[in-house]
Amino acid sequence: MMGRGLREPDHSKELRTRHTGPTSSQRDRGAALYLAISGAFPAAVARRGGARRHPFTSLAPPTGAPLTRLAIKKRASGSDAGHPRPSRTGRGAWRPRSKAAERGARAGASSAAMEKARPLWDNPLQFVFACISYAVGLGNVWRFPYLCQMYGGGSFLVPYLIMLIVEGMPLLYLELAVGQRMRQGSIGAWRTISPYLSGVGVASVVVSFFLSMYYNVINAWGFWYLFHSFQDPLPWSVCPLNGNRTGYDEECEAASSTQYFWYRKTLNISPSIQENGVVQWEPALCLILAWLLVYLCILRGTESTGKVVYFTASLPYCVLFIYLIRGLTLHGATNGLAYMFTPKMEQLANPKAWINAATQIFFSLGLGFGSLIAFASYNEPSNNCQKHAIIVSLINSSTSIFASIVTFSIYGFKATFNYETCLNKVILLLTNSFDLEDGFVTASNLEQVKGYLASAYPSKYSEVFLQMKNCSLESELSTAVQGTGLAFIVYSEAIKNMEVSQLWSVLYFFMLLMLGMGSMLGNTAAILTPLTDSKVISSRLPKEAISGLLCLVSCAIGMVFTMESGNYWFDIFNDYAATLSLLLIVLVETLAVCYLYGLRRFESDLKAMTGRTLNWYWKIMWAGVSPLLIISLFVFYLSDYILSEALQYQAWDASQGQLVTKNYPPHALAVIGLLVASSIMCIPLVALGMFIMRRLRRADTASVA
């Protein structure tokens, strides 16, 4: 579509022009055209004359013979772009070019048309909102609080903030700068730096596709819980009756009402991954609804996405703020906040605390997926992407801390509620067993009464002691849960005990939907931008059709996650589809910019774009610190996979009402291997394919000569 309407130059006749010297208007027009051509085809202009010129600094009109009207016309049509200046065989005559040269000219012209037609964000704020909506996701709500809980509460903030400075900000700025400089999606951006790096962009698209397939299932579960939040009482607040209606369901009594609603009513989970079961039609309908909503948001590209991100980025903060006010007023909230902010300094000597801090920063910002490159490619070249990288990274980390305050206030309420419930059960047991007066035993004198009864009635107390639970507020607070367990079990358990629980449930699951949808917009942009940048695809299909096909295919494959074994496959994709792949992708990106494209050259590009000199801090991080850190993370995860005796997963045991550990079967291990290899191998395979193609072209050229 972009190259349509361009005519082939006619070389059958010798073209002659009498050169009498250019007028001032001709010189101005020639300089303007050269500037336009050099902006659209920096690589082609650099090749003109044999010497490689810098795409930004070499913006002056070429020296030599002045441009004639014919030369100006040829350059404006793009027929002379990307080729050395032909030598004259006569006065005003040009030497005919080869067919390969003509194909290059048409490709250059189509690139120019695509560059001119590229959409832009309405304003820089829209771009910042898009990045925030993408980066601030469910991991800020359910992963970061878990890490604080596991690795020393407030002391975990020390490695987290250090990793933000040495890893998060530099790598985020790098991806935004690459996207804004190259003005293409991930595949085109890295192909521009070097054709051998096209596989880096392909790997990013593959990983984003894997992520889109399973990530939207979380939004489907969010819809499911949101619809059930309008019931009174909430369906996960009480256990259902058994078939004979003589008591509660045994599985629910063995677990809890919130666990039963999640594992049985929502997932209808099978005992193991080997028992696939059938597709659950209710979650399947919710998944279709989730993909329909995504399609409506990405239908018109940046035109529609740019409007949606205002809501997906801002509304979660409104809900979090409301929850913060409510959480701080809950009974026991201070217990949770004290647990979070009390530092355990010994955890600073734990290497896993630092590794998990670096991992959280890395994945929370969404590095390596290609989404940030895609978003930045729609910026004006003069946009201050350095400032935006700092803003987005600081807002992302601040949101994690802010969400943790909300989470731990609710944690404290839940833990205090469970602790006091446990104490009341013990008090009731002692009162009934020893015929004590009501109100005699209280929470304040419980330990004294227990000591008295143990000494006065040792035999009877030993019998009752076996029925007493060990109540501990500390153990309740230290119970660490992450992922879907935190989002759909722990939060729902706390919500059911709040007043006006339906309201808080609707607000919470609406917030989850906004966070999930914001991340999905970034994931789909990482896939759609390279597809729409491709002339082969965009010339045959409109943008709406490409978006529709992506959503349709992803939804069809995502039906696997609505089967009875779907949650086990969800965990496989969540654990193995992106970890090693993204680390390798970002490592290659950093090394390619610093050592293949050239850090000085990239610095000049940024200065030409934004007018600002690159600070020494960014150079040190890009050239040394950040790559070494990524290599360390890659080695750690690779050794962890290799040294582990067997990969295991958590399966739901209905009879015990709890999760049990099982080994993955061979076919699941094969899928894990394919997930990791399918994205990682894109990098060397595409480079090898490009090498072979170039050798074949050279051989063909040599044979023709």
C-alpha cells in the first residue's frame, strides 16, 4: 500500500538536462528535499558516496554538482534513495541501474510513506499514561507485598531501591530511546540497528504473544468475581450445603469458604495436570468478554488506546486510595503495617533478597516485551524520553510501596480477625470443658487460666489440650501468599468480613480489571506494532482486521486455561514463558546499543533528537553495570532450573482441602522446554538465516558479474 503509485524510471531513453546553474529557490528546495530524505532514509543517505555518515549529524546538503530539476524530481519520488550517486556518461545522462537497485529504491520510497503516515500520541501526557498503565499492573499488587513479607519487611526496600537505580531506570530509558529513535516496532527497530538483530524483535513478539494468551485469563476471573460481587451474601462468604442438605460441603469444611469458591466454583480444578477435563463454559464466556473489551480498546491503534489509558492508569489509584482510607480504619490494620515497616536487617545478607528485588524491578517495568519500544515509536522525535523514563519508573515503584501499605493494612485486619477468632474458640472450649462461668476467661488472662487448669486438673487438661489450636498473631502475619492466591483468596477473605462487603468487593475487582486491561493494552501493542509496520501485512489487511485476528487467535488458544486443568497450565506459562527469555532479550538489546550500534553514536542520536547531552550515569549503567546484573540474574535462574532435581507444581487435593506438591509429567516438561526455546532460539536462528541469505545473494551477484 505504501509503495503504490510510484513509477519505474524509464531507462530506455537517455535523459539530458542543460545545466545553467541553480537559482536560489532551487538550492533551497534541494536542501529541504535532502533533509527530508535523510530523515526518512538515514541508512540510505549514509551509504551515498560510499562513506557511512551519521544519520543526524550529517544533515547538510551534499557537496558537489548542484541539483538539477531532474535530480530534484528523482529524489522527491524516492527513485534515487538508497543508492550511490551515479556517474555521468554524458552531459545530463544517467547510467541505468540494476534491478536490485530498483527494488531498493521502491523499498526506500515505501519506508518514507510509512514514516509520514505513522500515527502519534496526542500529547506527551498520553504517552506517559500509556507507559504507567502498562507498567503498573497486577504484580505491583500481588507480588511486591509478598516479597516484602518474605524478605524482611522494610529492609527489602533497600535492595529494591538500589536495583531501581542501577537496573530499572537505565533499561527503561534505553528501550524508550530506541523506540523513539527508530520509530518502529521491536522487529523493525532492531533490524535498523543490524539485520542480524531482527531475531531480538521476533523473540519479543513471541514472548508477548505467550503473555497475552494467558494474562487475559486473569481478567476473565476478575469479571467472574465482579459479577458475583453483587450477590448478598457474597458467594464465597459461607460454605454451601452438601447434597443431603444435612451439613456443609466436606471440601469446603476441610478448606475454607474462599478457597472452595476459588478452586471448586471458579476453576473446578482437577486433581492433577494429567486430568484435563472439559472447558468450563462460565469462565470461557468471561474470557470471550475480556478479549472483546481488549479488541474495542485497540481497534483504532493509538487513536483508541490513547483515550483508554487515561482510565486504566488513573482509576486504580482512585480505588487504592479509597481502600487505603478504609484499610487504615480496620481493626488490626496497625498490626499489619508494623509488620511491614519493621526491618529485619539480617535479610540484607540474604542473596535471594537482592535477586528477587532485581527480578521484581525488571518484570514490573515490562522490559523486553517490546511494548515500551512500540509506545515510544509513536512519540515526536524531540520528546524528552529521559524525563519520562524517570517519571514512569518512580511512579511504578511508588505504586508498589503504596499498594503494599494498602495490602498490609488489610493483612493486619485479616490476621487479627483470624487470631481473635482462634482465641474465642479456645476460650469457649475451656469454658465448656471445665464448666467455667461465662466471661471468666478472656483474651487478656487466657494464658494464666491455662496454667492454672494445667496444674489443678492435669489429666483433664491434657485431653482438652489436644483439641486446642495454637493461636499466634505473628504466624498469621507471616503467612506469605502471592499471585492468584493473594488476589482471589486472601483479599476476598478479608472483604467478606468488612461491612458493606459487596461495595468493597466491586471496587476491588474493578481495580484488578483496570490493572489487567492496562497491561493487556501494552502486550497487544508489542505484537500489533511490528505487524502493522510490515508492508506485506498492512498492505493486505486493515488495522482493524489485524487486531481482530490477534484477539481471535489468542482467545481460542486461551480456552485451554478454562479447562479443569487450566490453572496448572496457567502456572506453567506464568513461571516459564518469559523469565529466561526476557533476561536474554534485554541483555542482547543493551549490548547491541552499546557495542554494535555504538554508545557514542547513540549518544549523538539522542542529543540530535532531544537537544540534551547524555549524562555519565546512563553511560556507565548501559555499558557495564546493567549488563553484568542481567548476566548474574540469567546465570542464577539457569542454574536454579538445572540444579533442581525435578520441576514441581502445586495440585489441589479436594479430600484434604489444601495444596499438595507433585512432579510435572513428561508432556508438561516438554511444553516448558518449548516455551523457553521457542523465544530464545529466535535470536540465533534469525541471525543465521540472515547470514545465509546474504551469502546466497553475494553468490548470485558474483555469478551474474
